[in-house]
Amino acid sequence: MQSSDWPPRHSEALRDLHAKGMSYGEITKEINARFGTTYTRSAILGRAKRMALARPKIGKERGPQLKPRCARPRPECRTTASVRPRPASEGRKPAQLRCVGISPRLISFDDLQPGDCRYPYGGDRDGEPITFCGHPRQPGSCYCTPHFHLTRSPEGQVERLSTPVVLRLVAAA
């Protein structure tokens, strides 16, 4: 679909100048001078692209070929050699999970009371509801005593998992 905001004379001039092999900068100057317009080079280039015109060929008769910007690698120039692929996650061992010997009440979010443990269960598979422990909370915490200790490392230091953590958003009903 072509935009019709350009007068047909301008589009025809663009087609003719492009066929002569002029650069888009030269075409811009010529059209602006001929019609008294203030088109930018980007506007000319965009219109030519919408008209499905090929880029003008720049050969030896038009001037010397430009060198690529990164002709020789520089320290500040980022090349594909400096990008390291991520190691495959297949070689990693899964994180060691800890568990507690408590039988959760599996209460829905709507049924939780202010003093109930908020340790979540479920929601791992699509459509599986998320429920909560529901046992009485430890004072000053959102969890019951077993879940409070489960969420803290044994030495009191924060553990960092070596595997990536995937979070999933769940829409509320």
C-alpha cells in the first residue's frame, strides 16, 4: 500500500532521478529545488522504498568505494569474536531442593487468614492452582516455623542458585 500524501509529480521525479543513478542526497536536493519543498533525505529514501525502487548502484564512475567502517578491528569495536556464547545448561546439575516434614493445608489465596502461613504450593504446570501452607505463622514472618527455616540458608548466608530462575506470571481469576 502506497502513501498518497506525495503529489504524483514528485513521485515521478523521484522515479526519474533514481533511474539516472543519483544518490538519495542528490535526489533530495534536486526535488526540493525543483518543487520548492523541504523533503529530508530520509523522506525521499522512505518514499523510494514504498515505491519499491532499488538502491542506486555506486560504481567506479560515481567515485571511489567507501571502506567498511570496521575495516580493521579496534579494541572498542565489538566483533563477533568478542561475543562469547553462553554455556549450555545441560552440563549443569540441578539445584538441590530442601523440604520440610509438614503437611500443608493447601488453602486458596481467598481463604487465607491474617495469621496463616503464605508459603506457596503448586502452579508449576499450566492450569494448576496455587495454594498456600495455611499453618499458623511465626511472629514477625509470613511463614510458619518450618517454612521460615526452609527459606533461610542453614548458615544464615544467602545462597545463589547456579541455574537460571524462571518466573511465570499468573493471571488472577
